Amino acid sequence: MHWADVIAEKVIKRREAEKYVVACGITPSGHIHIGNARETLTADAIYKGLKNKGVNAELIFIADTYDPLRKVYPFLPENYAEYVGMPISEIPCPEGCCKSYAEHFLTPFLESLDDLGIELTTYRADENYKKGIYDKKIIEALNNRDKIVEILNRYRKEPLPDDWYPLNVVCERCGKLNTTKIINYNKEEETVTYKCSCGYENTVKPFKGRAKLPWRVDWPARWSIFGVVVEPMGKDHAASGGSYDTGIKIAREVFNYIPPEKVVYEWIQLKVGDVVKPMSSSSGVVFAVKDWEKIAHPEILRYLMLRSKPAKHIDFDLKKIPDLVDNYDNLEKFYFENKDRDDLSENDIEKLRMYELSTPRIPEKMPLQVPYRFCSIIAQLSMKDDKLDMDKVFEILRRNNYDLDNFTEYDIGRLKDRLIMARNWALEYGEKLVIIDEEEAKKIYNELDEKQKEWIKYFGEKVKDIEFDALNIHELIYETAKEIGLEPKKAFLASYKILLGKRYGPKLGSFLATLGREFVVRRYNMFE
């Protein structure tokens, strides 16, 4: 079974529930990157695994929009120092386009969920607190202050101070959350008296968003509020003595709730050149989810996340996007060739399930596949005034032996998207296709050895008369090289040099077919 189905089966065996609630979430303090998305996609896969087992399940996403701004991050203007300590839901949008700081970073991520095939219920922490959903848990936490202190102190080097309370009040004057200190709790009247570093002091009922539980208490409180039975979490939360260890004890001993099954996921590391760094919004090492749709379809991102078990780290290299897409295309082809067979091995069945989990909207039949790298070339040659010339695209595909008679609207739509995405990738992260001019080609030609020069002229004559498509060109390259006693690899090298000024390039037969007969005949016959 796929790992998501294994986890789903384990959860069902360990726990009976009327509804199996899978939770995930994030603090939208900065750009939500694909490392953050691993949690949501992991949760979605488990949710789909539970649904596949026939149980009543729900996927929820809790945005920690009531967390305070902890510092002025590198992407913020310096004047945001005045907002440090305030809940991010109460801070202005840094670009003035959304109703708050939190929504500025949360909205693009939520908008991407539909494309990713994720259906969930979204909760915002600031709304939950302001609606009073946490009020009962706040009283339970205050009434069990000594028990919570004892649990937390088990895992601390330095014990909490005697006057610590499991609650942070939002100052009524300055609006900050982490600069207040509770100095008294009246159990009978259910009020707290607090002081703020800004000098303000008051006695209030800590309800309806007036106060917030600290993270290590908030997390188990929300488990009991929403009935969470399983939740993916980063390895920092799952570490020994981390917030999950304290959370399970607070859940049982304070909120009388059985804690959820944990699923630990590893970080996604961004590889830039030879440097690999964990993604982090605060440090600016990110590749935002909203930017993914510019370079690849959403099912490719799902595949990237779900092909590995959550506990395995992922090195994300933008230069390797074409390889990732090729692997997905191979999986898709395998699915449509084998989905109706009943004699498959366990490994083959798992591959079918991998495709199903990666592809929330499975096409009715095997769709058109044009390799991503090839799309990047086609698009660069077919783009005019930032618009694809589809007639030229179809002409190139015909010369590369694609059967256009069986194209569907779905195929054409997906092809257009991939062409644009692959071009975006090539211009930003790959290699721009630059055909050198004739003068440069002549200079390079003079640097080739005599056998390579002979082959270029010979090939240039022969290519005039063949049926001009990728297969015929490919065969002609080998035939002409063999006929004059030149190693084929030297023929390829000579071609790349006079076309691109490099020692390497795209598959030569397809590339020449893409460039067109007129260009190829002229380029190979221009040398004296």
C-alpha cells in the first residue's frame, strides 16, 4: 500500500471515531512555501486514504492568524518594528492589497488549494478566538495552571516562574500580545488582571479574542475543540520534549482528550547550485506555492511530495524540474497501460495508487504527453509578442512525428499550459535557447577538425532531400557520419557548436526538426 493508506489503516485500527478529522495548519507570517505545503499535502493524502477505507473523514486547515509578529523579517519595511508583538491578523497588509498582514500571505496559498485538488475546511485562529470557541479551554487552562506548569517543567532546563500563567492577554492600549503579564486570576469572576510594558493595566474577562493561549497549550486545546484524530507535524514539534510531547499530556490531563496520531514530516531543502538550505520564510529561503503554477502543473507538486514517505527529506532543485515532470509522465503512462489489469504485483499496484493520489482530476484516457524540456524549446521558438503561435507549435509537433488527429480539447489546454510553464522555467531557472548568429557560427566552424567540417557539408547536402521529420533527421546524422568515417558523437558536437556555440544541447534530431528545414539547410550549407 501507499504510505498514506498504511497510516489511514493504522489510525482506524487504533481508534474508533464517528468522524476521522485530519488537521493541518500554518502561521502565515511570510510567504507560504512548498516546504509548508508538505504538511497540507501529507494531511490530504491521509484524508484520501481514510476516505478510501470507507470511513467518515474531514480535512481541516487551521491558520494561526492570531500569532504575534515576532520580528521585522527581511521582506518587511523597517517601520514594521512598531507592529512586533501584535497578532498578525491585526497588522496592516505590507502591500496594501489585503485586509491584514495575515491575509496577505494566507490568501494566495488558499487560492492554490483548489488547483492542488485539496478540499478542506479552513479556520482562522483570530476568528476562532473572537467567536469564543476557545473560551471554555481558556478557563480550563487557568484552572489547571499548576498542572500545566508541572508538565511543561518536565521538559525545561529552567522552570517556569511561579507567577506564570498559561495565557497571553492582548493589551487594550497598544494591541500587543507578548508584552503583557497576568498578575492575578479571579476564578469566581473568571477575570484576569494584567499589566503591559506600555504601562497599561486592567482587569478583563479573557474571552472573545481578548487573550490567547500560548502555543504549547493552544495546540492540545484545538485538538479537543475540533476532534482531531491525526495530524502531520514538522520534526521540530515531534522532537523529544517538543510541543507534541507536552501537548499529549496536556490534552489528557487538562482537556480530557485522547491526542491525535502523529505523522512526522521532514523539511524540504532548496538547492541552489551546490548549496542546499532548509526552506524558511523568516530567512527568505523560499519557493512560494503561488509561484509553482508558473512553472509546472499542480499534480507535479503533489507527486514531488507524495512519492516519498513524510519522514524522508526532499532536496528541491529547480534545475531538475524537467526530470521530475518526466518521472510523472512515465507514471501516468504506466497507469493508463495497467489500470485495468488484475495480475499486477504489489509494487505495480502501489504505482497506480501513487498516480491516483498525485492526480486529483484523472483524465478519461491517456492524454497527450510532450516532454517538458522539449516544450521549453518549442515555446521559446513559437512565442511572439508574449503570445504562443499555436500554428507554429502544431507544425513543429508534426515534424517531430506527433499525431495531431487525436488531440482533444483537454490535450490542447494542457499542452498550452505546459508550453508556457516550461518557457517560464527555462528563462528563469534553466537555460535560455540562444541560436548563435551566422558570423559566430562561421568562427566556430573554422575551429572544428577537418572531418567534422567534411561531415557538416555532407550532412547539409543530404538533409535537403529527406522527408523532414525528427526520425529521418536522426537516422541521417548517424548514416552520414558513418559514411565518412566520423564518430557520431563528434557529429553531434559539431552541430551543437555551430547552432548554440556549446558542446551540448537538446536531442539533435528533434531540435533540427523543430528549427525547420529552411533554417537547417541554410545553416549547414553556409560554410566555405
